[in-house]
Amino acid sequence: MWRVGTVVALHDETATARTITFEVPDWPGHFGGQHVDVRVTAPDGYSTVRSYSIASAPSSDGRVELTVERLPSGEVSPYLTQELALGDRLELRGPIGGWFVWRTQQTEPIQLIAGGSGIVPLMSMIRTRASTGSAARFQLLYSVREPGAVFYRDELQALSDKDRSLIVTYVYTRVAPANSPRPPGRIDADLIANTTWPSKLAPTCYVCGPTPFVESVAGFLTASGNGPNKIRTERFGPTGDRK
Amino acid sequence: MSSNSYDYVDGNAAAGDLSKIFAVDVTAAEGQCANCGTIKRFAEAHLYMQSPGIVARCPVCEHVLLRLVNVRQRVLLDLRGMTYLSLDAA
């Protein structure tokens, strides 16, 4: 079932990523981690569908936020991040997906690991936790190329400042800020062992990013004692404009 | 099919197309691979979307679990790669 969403706010997260807020009058609500399909139809009738993660927590006002990263060769993301204007209407289908979700009934420690724009569905989980007052302990390990590529930095800072049960660790792969505790580099086995919940706490782990990132991180998590059934993944590949 | 190729995403990504056919969310359902017997959530399958439709493969043995192709006004669904799907009916 397709619903019509009206663009009510636009916000640039980075030089290449934009958050789009839709107002969807009959939006049924969602869980953190779910996504929506977006259908874009050109004036000549050609239409195409892409899937994007929801960034916002569920809200009662029918608003849904997506953060879209612009892919230079993408068919849809350049339109969504550069041309879409306030008041424009798009077709949305969702919320979609019942596996890569965090539900407020979950009280176990939660380990979130994001690669680049893989932060988006994890941010929805963090915002859902904050808006519902959940006491579940959350840890986020967020891998980005460079400081300018971080989404939601101020909000993550504010949330973790006022709540010690939310711990945020950044990993910079190409350029690290001067005050970074470690030089630029990819997530490795040591970093997973030292900056994620010990496996004996039986955390549920959510890993989202490009497919090679998810493959290597899931491998490190398994190697440090996390059961495969405690690791949930969402990969995005080179095919679509996903995220 | 090289096990080193990264041209797949997760079964999650098929949720939109499958929602056109099934009344409940299939990606959270458990399915058994008809080839190796692995039981996993459909969301954990490897999904290949480069073809005219979508192909889901077992993440353990890469056997084809599901094929879904849109041809004009029809949807062709091939589920022979799974012995069963266990769905949450609640």
C-alpha cells in the first residue's frame, strides 16, 4: 500500500547527506530500524523505487524522517538530496521489515555498529530509546571516513551527555580529529574487543553499513564470543540507492 | 558464485516486494534451506538485486531460496529452495 508523504522539512547533515521530513497523514507508526520504499515518478511516467532507512523515532504527529546519502552515480539519491523541495509529494510504502528492529521490550544491552550512512536505522533505535525512556544500555561504535562525514553529531553528543547508559565511540578511517584517541584506521578485532559490550553480557548487536564492512564486523563480533543469533545485520550494496 | 563477492544485500531488502504478496512480514520468518537444512530468518539471506528480479540465496551454502520476478502485470514467485517458512501469525 502506497501512501503520499509531503515534504515538510529539509536539513543537510553533511555535504552529501540530507534529512527529509515527510508528513504522512495515515502513517501507522514504526519501530527503530525499519525502512520505507520511496517511489519517484518522472513527468513521462517512468517510475522507480528505492529503499531508505527511517531515521526518526515513531511519533504521533505522522512525521517520518529519512536521511539520504547522495551517490554520485545514483538515479534517485541526487534528486532526493538536491532537487526535492518543501511541499513536494512522494509515494511511500512502509514501514517495512520486522527483523532489523529494536523493540522497547528489549532490556538486554544493545551494541550498535555503523559504517558511514549505516548510522541511519541505528539512530532511529537511539531516538526511540530516548523518546520512550527505555533504560536499556546502548553502545554505538560509529565508523566514518572523516569528521565532516558524521551524521547527527550534536544530537548524539547531547544524548550521551545526559545519559550515561548511552556510550558513543567514533572510529575515523581516513582523517581523525586532533583529539581522537586513536589514529585513522578501520575497525579491527582489538577495537571490537575493547569498545563493545563483553559477549558475556549477551548483547544484541545491530550492524549496518556497506556489505564488506558488515562482513568484517560480524566476523570480529563472532570471534569475540558473540553468538551468530545475537548479531543482526543490514547490508547495503552497490546496486541501489539504499540509505 | 564466489563467496568473496559483495554484490548482495540482506533479505531485509526484499521486504517491500514481498509485502505486495504476503499479508505478514516474511523477512522476520524462519525458513529452512532445502539444500543444506540451515534454518535462518529470511532477513539473513543473501539477496541479489542486479537481475531482472530478485534472487535470495542461503547465507551458508548459497543455494537459491527464492526468486521473484515482475513481468508486466504479473509477479512470478519461485519458493522451491525453502522446505518451509515459519511465520509469526500474531
